[in-house]
Amino acid sequence: MTIKRLVAAMLLASGSSSVLAEESFTVQDIQVEGLQRVALGAALNNLPFTIGDAVTEYSLSRSIKTLYSAGHFDDIKVFRDGNTVIYRLKERPTISKIEFDGNKDIKEEQLNESLEGNRVQVGEPLDKTILKSIESGLTEFYHGVGKYQAKVEAIVTYLPRNRVNLKLEFDEGDAASVRQINIVGNTVFTNDELLKQIESKQDLPWWRFLSSDRYQKQTLQGDFETINSYYLDRGYLRFTIDSSQVSVSPDKTAVYVTLNVTEGEQYNIRNVDFVGDLIGQDAVIQAILPLKGGQLYNGALVTFTEESIAKLLARFGYANSKIRTIPKIDEETKEVDLTISVDPGKRVYVRRIEVKGNSNTRDEVIRRELRQMEGAWLSNDYLELSKNRVQRLPYIEKITFETSPVVGSDDLVDVLFDIKEQPSGSFNAGISYGSYQGLSFEVGVQQANFFGTGNSAGISLSTNKYQKSINVSYTDPYFTLDGVSLGGQVFYSDIDYSSASSNLEAYKQQRYGFGANVGYPVNEFNRLNFGANYIVNKINIRDNYDQLRHFRAVLLDAENPDGGFDFTSYELSTGWTHSTLNRGLFPTAGRMLNLVFKATTPNSDLQYYKVQLEAQNYIPLSNDHSWSFRSKLELGFGNGYGDKDGYDYTLPFTENFYAGGSNLRGFENRIIGPHAIFRQASVVPGLPDPINGSQNFPADPSSDSYSVSPRSIGGNAMGVLTLELITPTPFLGEDYRNSVRTSFFVDAGNVWDTEFDINRYATLLQNRTANFGGQNSQPFLIDYADPSLIRASAGVSLQWISPMGPLTFSLAKIIKKQEGDRQENFSFNIGTTF
């Protein structure tokens, strides 16, 4: 480049090719040679003169510098032919391709961002002068992470038409390990005590392969802060780190760290005072103040106090408050007076709220969930509440917000909510296979965000090996502006549980009806729901088992004993929902309670009630919520009320609770709970009859026998507890966290029948030779009224909300089971649309 910049020396030559003259001349023409991609006009615009101007040696010299500064040329020469100025240019080559080889510690995305910041990208001219600085900068980065042997080389390959390929080759080498960390000057705490607090580790033995003693500059800087905080939190207010040295071994494979410290003395807090404007919240601030006179000085408590006061002020719109703690040290008594200076600043108001990223959902659907309003003061509490409310919507995957000051106003901000949506349903035709329902077909529309309105609508038809159903539903969660919801549904189902794979005692049921529901918001976290349903049931039971005796007694038509059971129910329900979950799908923090009570009216054919409680609690175990603990409790109870013809109403078996499969993994679907009991009457032979032959007559009921079906009939009470550790999914990045979940679980619970009386069969003989559809594993009778017959299992589960539909895998092992239970170690459900 120095040679190029000396081109102006050619102006000293005389003759037709010389342009140097002490005197000025008038330019009659300007010619530019060597242009390929740069337009002629763009080159001429960089010249400090034009045709008709008088130029001198200085003007021509200046024009060369100006052309170089444009960044398009590698070589520039200027000549004079009479009054014509001629520029011969060599354009910089255009970057055709950028490649990286050998980089492991730096992702290609980071490298591309760094290169773009230096205007090194495909399609741009290559300035080879900055390649050295890029090589040096990357090498410095590797030194910062302990790779002192790393080398970075930029290789330029020339191509036709003045193009180049740029390749950055990395030889990262091995990271240097921390061979030794020495702390000098400490007497209160030993080296071992202090080294346990920090992240950097020294000279680890080979068997601690899960830990790392790799040197990283940033990690070490953080360790210095950790040691400093460790002393401050224990009253050593005068603690200082005087100096630190990092020495590299000659072979660059190890580093030695030395830290020189001064511990000082411990100090107690004598007084805590406030100065400044507490905006009338003096009593509240005093109540939340953790700092008290007489206690040991604690730097963490001081920081916590400042943050707490700042958060409190931010609730009232003082988003830019400045809280500062000023210590006044008494060296004689080793005490410190703390003065907390509170400067709330100006109250900040929200000028405008913008929402972006909601390509499918209307703005108004998002805005009606916001609690931070335009024109109101800025509140961090309302911003977080708004975020949580939007994120609980089932069609929102993620939401973030940021505030930006309004230029020219120190008391106004704009708020931007950035939305990431997720599929909420679609028109589909599908086929799926599940270990519970077998092969299924489905067609219809299921949309939780109908045309972006936030309303839920659906028309679905589905069929599998034992069920056909159609359901039409619609719900408007904001039927009124204050959040009252209104919904309704029409449904029909035809169920045949004759298949042994259903695990239920065989019966057929037709069920149809319609219903409506309305919901009222109590506050941000609580909601009351009310519903009414009209339901018609037609049931045919293949075999009448003993637990149906009350059901048969109140419904059986004496004139048509084989006609099945028809009954109509007028059902009313009320419920309470409490939710503080941080997300609608795959939450990681918060809790949810859902309590529902429903009952049929006295004019129904059957009189019964049911109450169900579902409670979930999520406790995040890491700051980024990638680890979380989930507990879930399901409780249910139902029974009849009143009587008919001397028979008490009971809960119809179609309303029974079941367990196994989805809620108690490791067990077959719906296998847990009471089993059907078939009672067989014994007979005695009668007297011979020459006309009708011999006849048998029923014997005394005490001589009856019974058999227990391998199929379940459910029970009127249920309790299931799930404990689950949610973990990061291996080999998947951050982008999949909200759609893929891995967990380790323990399920435990039982389903029982409070109306069951085992003494009814105490004197009877169990018959285990009965045929139940080819199933020979007839269980022994146990007390189905005993809630302590707990089942338990443990395993791992993988859930994925895929574009094709939900996919769930569970691998479980039974820990405890009871008589009649059957295991299913691996279960899955896959849906595929086409």
C-alpha cells in the first residue's frame, strides 16, 4: 500500500504521460480505466474536481486518497495526457464465499456477525488490510478462554471475474488447565474454603472427568467477584483484592493464578437511616427492610434492600429510581452506619404499546390480556402480569417485552411486546395409532384461535376400534369486555366396549346432547364457571354384573327386561379455577387448581353428583427454568342422592373414575380399580317330571359362587399423585424448549368404590374357571372399597408438540401393583395428518 500511495511521485515525470506540473491546468476530460463492478458515476463522485476545474499536483494527490477511502479499489494510478486526466484502477475482489474450518468454540453464526461488523460478507469487496486484525482478534478470543496454542489463518483463493473465496482456518489446540490457584493474605478463611466457592477448579484428577479445570478469563473474573462477595456477606467491609497475576507455562498447557488480598476487620451495623423521597411509602419500606441495627454487615442484604426498594418504586411508575447505600465506618468500634439514599426520579408514563410477531392473532386479542395501559404510569408488576397472561394463551409459545425511552422526554417510554405464536389447530384429515385406542381416523376443524379472534371453535369426527363420535363446540372467552366467557357444544357418541383392549366390562352406549357454559373472572388468577347440559343415554349391557344391582333396580323396565337402559340427565355444574402458571403449554413455574362440582337435577332419571379436583404445582430449579419440578394431584368422588322404590341412587357406572395409561403410566389403560363380579346361583335338582323332564331349582343364596372379571368397571373415588422432574432434552437447542419436554416421573394412586362391601362375598366360593372372552387371567377378589391399595410406577417421558400433532412416549416400570393389574411398560401416541 505504501508503494501505491507513492504513485503521486510519477507526477514528477515530464512528457505526454506526465501529469505533474508545478503550475495548474484546466481539466478538459477525465478518463477512468479498469472498472468492472463499480459504476463510472460512483467513481467520479469521489473525485474532488470535475471537467473545467483547474487542478494542481495537490489536487491530483488528494484525488488518489479520496478514491482509496471509498473502499472499492486495491490499486490506483493517475496520468496526465495534455489536459486529460487518466485513472487506471484495480478494483478490490468481491467475496464470493466465506468458509470456516476447525472452529468448535465459536459458532458460525457468531463468526458471521463479527465479520459483518467489519464489512466482510458475501457480495462485498474484500479489504485485505483488515484480515490481519480479524486474525488477531480471534486469536485473542481463544487466549481468553485458555487456548494459548490457537492459530487463526485467513486464506484467500482468487477466482475468475475478480472474485475470491475467503476461508478462515482454525487450529484451536487444547485449552490450558488451571494448574494452581494461590490466595495470598487470607487468614480468616483457608484456601480450601475460598476455592470451594468459585467456579474455576485447579489440577483435577482424571477420575473427576465430569468437572473441568479449563482456564477461562471471564470465569476467573467472576470468581474474583465471588470471593469479594463472600467476604462482604460476612461483615468484612474493608476487604480488597490488591492484585492478581496469571502466568502461562512455557508449553502453554497450564496457567498459575495468584491472588493477593487484604481481609480487614468485621463490622456490625449500628444504624440504618434514609434520605431522599420515599414517595409516601415509608411504612412499607420499613416493613420490608431486612437490614437491622446490631446485626453483622452483609453485602448481599444491602444489595437486596436496594433492589427491593427499586422494585417497590417501579410499581408506582418510578422506573428510573436511584438507590444508593452510603456507609459511614467507625474504625474504633468496628461499626458502620448505613444511609440509604432514595432518588425516585420522575414518574415514567407509557406513551405507546406496540405488539409484533402476532401474524395470526389479532392485536385486540393480545391487548385485552394486557394490564399495562397506554397513558398510565409504567409498572413492572403490570408488565410481568401482562406477559404471564398472554403467555398462558394456548396459541402463544413465547412473549418478551422491552421498554425504550421516548427521544426528548425523560418521563415517557414506549413498550414493545414481541410475540411468538404456535399452531393452534387447523383443518385436517388424519390417521393415528395409539397404544390405548388402536387405529383411529379423524376429520374436522379444531381451532383454539378461530380466525385470530382468540375464540375456540371445533367440529370434529373421530373413530377408533371402540368409539365413534362427533362434537361441535364454540367458546368466546371475552363475550363481554370485562372477560365473561360464553360457550356451547353439541355432541354425539356411539361407544362399544366389547373389545377386550378397552379393559372395560363390555357394554354399548349411545350418548347425545347439548350444553352451555359461562365463566366469570373474579380477579387476575381466579375464575368461576357455570354450566348446564342436557344428556340422553341409551345403554345395552352384555353381562349384568353384581355391582349393577342398584342401577338395574331403578332403571329396568319390567315389561321389557332385555331392552337396555335409557335415561335422561339434566346436569348443572359449577367450578373454580385458580392459575398462576407462566405458560399455557409446558409451564415451568406457578400453580393451577381446578375444582368442579356437577350434579343432575331431581327431575332427571338418575340423581347423582361428582366432584373433581386437579392441582398442579411447578417449581423452577434453575434460573433459566430448564430444570423444574412438577407435582400433580387428581382427586375425585361421586355418588347418588335420594332413592327410588326403596333403592338408593348410586353413581352410574358410565360416570366412574378410571386410572392407568395416561394418569398412571406403566399400567394398561383404565385397568386400575374395581373389577366386575359375576354371581352364579347354585341349583338343586327337582323331582322327575314325566312330561317336562327333570327341573332344577335355585338353591339357598348362601351356596352361590362368584367370578371376578379381568376387566375394570371403575370406581366412584379416585386419588392419583404424580411427581415429575423436568429436565433439558438432550441434543436439542433452546428453540425447542417450548415444544419438546423430557421428564422423569413417579405416579401413584388408586381407584376404589366406597359402596363396595366385600363381606357380601365372604361366605361364597370364587369360581376361577369362567370364560371372559378368552382371557384366563382371572384375578382373586380384593377389597375394592380399600383406598390404601396403592399402585405406583416410575419412568421417563418424552412429549413433543409437533406440526403433525401431539406425540408422547413413556417408558415406565411398575413399583407396586395389586391383584388384577396388568402392566404396559412402553406406551405411545402418535398423530399424523395428511
